[in-house]
Amino acid sequence: MSIAWFKFAAPMTFYHLAGRLIPWFAWSSGILAALGIYIAFFVAPTDFQQGEAYRVIFIHVPAAWMSMFIYMIMAFWAAVGLAWNTRLSFMMARALAPTGAVFAFLSLWTGAFWGKPMWGAWWVWDARLTSALILFFLYVGIMSLWSAIDDQRRGDKAGALLILVGAINVPIIYFSVKWWNTLHQGASISIMKAPTMATIMLTGMLVMAIAAWFYAIAAALVRVRGIILERERHTEWVAEILEGK
């Protein structure tokens, strides 16, 4: 039995699908976040080099991962929207941006709290930190561009172009510790070699990362439903929803 996946590209169909998925991702995110925090603060041992201060990585690292991952998903939807002029693609890009900005902001601040005891400074113009700051500014700039353009179609395309241009910054963030001499430590997790941290620490970090991923999905689905209602308000099916039928 084949599934007609393309039918979900219609805003009306996707609206109802998103409504069914949101509770699953939201509850899963909450449960995993609670488990991850428990592991981070009550199970994981104290690091012999960094002491208790290292525990911020259980928030910092997943936030940094998600800030980059969400941007690349935005770039995917932007490319699809420009290539096929699909309305839902542009809506998804808009729905993802605020969550990506939150994760980028969180990664910067938690990085500062981690950097103070490790480096003796809240901020340094390190290649990794600077490129991460640029990523945050990209999120803010893209959302500002959308707000500044009254014509939604023009705004969608202009924002999509900026997203695609800014995507070059993501590999710069990832490879910055390899390309330049930076204070920021290298990756503790790599698909090419064994992790350099204890198993329980790795477990807690991955649980928090999955929780962040599920939260991002739930938040984006909630936001895209609002965007769909706003853009499709002239249709009969939206009128029925707004009237409570």
C-alpha cells in the first residue's frame, strides 16, 4: 500500500496532521528533558578537569547542535520553496526561524557561562564563537526582513535567498576548530572515532539533544499552524475552524 505523501503539501491537510503530531512531540520532549536533566545533575560524575562547571554542556551542546541543524532545515525548505514555489515550504521556514534563534541565543549564553571558569572570560573573539554569533544575527536578520516586507510572497523569496546565502556559515561554525587555532575545544563526539567522554555523560547529552529536537518539531508545528490560519483565512475551511465548527 503506497502513501500519497504529496497530499500533505496542501496547507489544509498539513494543518490537521500537525495538530495530531504536536502532543506526541511535546510530551516526548518534556519527558526526555526531565530525564536528561536528572542524568546531567544527579547521575553524571564530576569532571576531573572542569569540576561541576562542565554540566552546562548538557544544555550548551544540544542548543548549539540545534541552532545549526534548524538553520540547515530552513535552508532546505527555502530551496524547495524557491524551486517549486510551494506555499507550505515558505511557511515552514518562517515557523522554524524563531526556535532556531532561541537555540542560537541559548548556545551563546551557556557558552559564556562555561567559558568564564574555563577561559577566565565571558567572551573572546574566537572563530567558533564569532561564527556562532553571526548565526544568531542571521536568524534575527531573516525574521526582520520578513517583518519589513508587507508582500508575503516577496518576503518569502527574499528571506529564502538570505537563508541560502547564510547557510555557508554553518560549515564554518562546525569546522572552525579545525581550520583555525581557537580556544574552543574540539568535538567530543564524532562519527569517525570513539567519544572522549564517559558513557553516562554521553547518554545524558544525547537524551537532551533528542529532547531539544522534539521540542523544535513541536514548536515549529504549533507556529506553522498559526501561519497557515493567517494566510488561508480567506478559505472556507479556515473560516469554519475560526468559528469553532
